[in-house]
Amino acid sequence: MRKIELAVEPITEDENREADNPGKKKREASPAKKLPRFALIQFAVFGVSLIFFAVCCFSRDFADFFCRYIASGPRAVMAWLTAWIPFSLAEFLIIIMIPAAVIIIRYGIKHYADSWRNLGVFCLIILSFISSLFTSYVFSLGAGYRGSSLDEKLGLERHDLSAEELRETTVTVIEKVNREAKNIVYGSDGFSVMPYDTSEMTKRILDAYEDACGDYRFIQKMRTPLKLVMLSEPWTYTHITGVYSYFTGESNININMPDYTIPYTGAHELAHQRGIAREDEANFVAYLVGIRSEDAYIRYSTELNMLEYLLNAYYSADSEHYAEVYFMIDENVRKEMSAYSKFFSKYRRTVVSQVSEAVNDTYLKINGTPGSRSYGMVVDLCAAYYAAEKED
């Protein structure tokens, strides 16, 4: 019988060590990854931004300088870059946030989870992108929260208002609303009808901004479109009518709202885009811009939205005499406000609105404002403005 012999080569010392440590070869095949250059740059810019922001927190003069002369450049560049996109980039990024996060995590597990060091590098890469959000904040709105107030810039005397002062200011705005209402067309549902589309509306608001910039030098000059939110109906449940997304430079508006609210909301978000950070101040800049528009509907929207703030404040101060003031309002305007109340009833109390308002309130308080109630503080500015006009 013939014997088959197998040729066996001797095992070397290195091969013997690999047999004793089967995982070692795999680990050696995955070299340690380095933090990419773009991440290092983002961290460096973040560090510079942090220094600028810290100085803004301690110096109002520097905050004013930074907001007007340094941050105005990045704000304009971001607004210009996204102006060419026919939809809201911010909304798109929010929509894809969850699937994008899943993809990024899977990518990280596949390419970076082979060692703790590489996993740390991956986490630092993610952190570098998060740090860029803070950088965007500093070079857009951050300094605006720390600078001098709008009443100081306008030379107005702002103070706590008495019920009589509130009444006087409210009656003044009622007279202006009633005058504008004569040129407005109302539908059978009680709502006024904007006589053009949102594109033409934006053009007319921007024209008013250009005019206002001549008198108010702290308002930044730029012509940028308003972005219409595609998911405006779901947005309405959050009670968000508009938002300035500082990380994309866009002024976004909710178009699932009655016509009369949209021009004023658009002017408010455009004020944020120009560095007016505080909510009451953005409200009042929108008012200053809107009332000087050559367009009757924009003036009407501006006066009526301000009137609603004033009516709320006056009711809290003097509910006993509120009806007397309320019935001074033109009947068509009262019907419009009543129609809005009916429209908003299904959105009024929702869980998502409570969460949204809590988040917004926290964000505003972190930035040194009284929180969500700062929106209504615009009545102080309005009263001071008309008091100064009377003195002149």
C-alpha cells in the first residue's frame, strides 16, 4: 500500500505568536485615525468665537461694534448664499435630521468603532460640527443680545406704563388701523385679503426696509427673500409663525396663517436677519419699517398686529374699561380679529406647542431676556415712540 505523505513546513516564531493572539493581526490592520483638518479649523474658529462672545458679554460697546461692523459680514454672506435656494434650507435640514443621524452613526460604527481611540476621533468630528452652530450664533445674533437696547438707539424713554398711558397709545393705533382699513378688501370669512402673492409682498417689505435704513443706521442693508415653510400646517401646531435660522441665514415664515399676519411676521424675521436679536425689538423694528411702507396692506398688517399686543396689555391693566376701547375699532377689523380667534382655536392647546414654547422661553432667557413674554414688551417701545412724537 502506497502511503501519501503531506509536506509540512516548520512554524516560525512570528506565526506562533499570531496563533496565540488571534485578534492582534486585525487590530494592527486598522491604523489610528487622525482628526481631519476641517475639524481642527472648526475648533479653532469656535475658540475665536468664544473669545469674541465673552468680550461682548462684558462690554455693550464692543457688542454693538461687533454686531454692526463684524457680524454683519457673515450675516450678509449666509443670507446671500442661501437666497438662491428656492426652498428653506433650514427646514430641509430639520426634516432630514433623524435619517441623517442614523446614517452618520452607522458610518461611525463601520469605520471608527474598531478602537476606543478611533471612536474618540469620530466623536470629536461630530463635536466640531456642533461647535460650528455656536460660531454661527455668535456671528449672527449673539452680540445683538448683549448690545445696547433699541430704546437707547432711538433715544426713547422707556418705562413701566400706567393704564392711562396704555389706553392713550392703544387709541392712537386704533385710529391708524381704522384709517388703513378703509383701503382693505375683506372676504366673506371675515379675513382681509392680501392683494398680491408673497413674492411681491417680500419686495414691498424690502423696499420699506431700504427706506428705513436711511433714518435708522443700525439696521443693516440687504435684499434677501423670505423663505416659505413647506410644512406650515404642522408648524402652526407649534405656534411658530416665523423663525430666523442663523445657521443658514434664512428668514422663514409660516404661510398657514391669515393674510394680515404674514407681512408683519416677515418684517419681524427680516429684522433678526439684520442683527436685531431681542424679540420685542424685532417686533418694533418691524413696526417702524411697516408703517413707512407705501403699500396700504403692509401698513394695515403692521398696525393691526401692534394693536393686538396693545389690546392684550390694556386688558391686563384695565379690564373694566377695555370694552370702551375695543368698540372704537372698525367693525371689519373686529371681525378679522374674531375670525383669527376661531381659526387658531384648533391649534391653541397642543402638547407640541407647550414643548416648543418651553424651548423658546429657555433659549430667550439664556440670552438674557425675560423669555417668551419679551414679545409683548413691544408695547413699552410703542408707547415711548408715540410719547416722543407728541413732544416733538
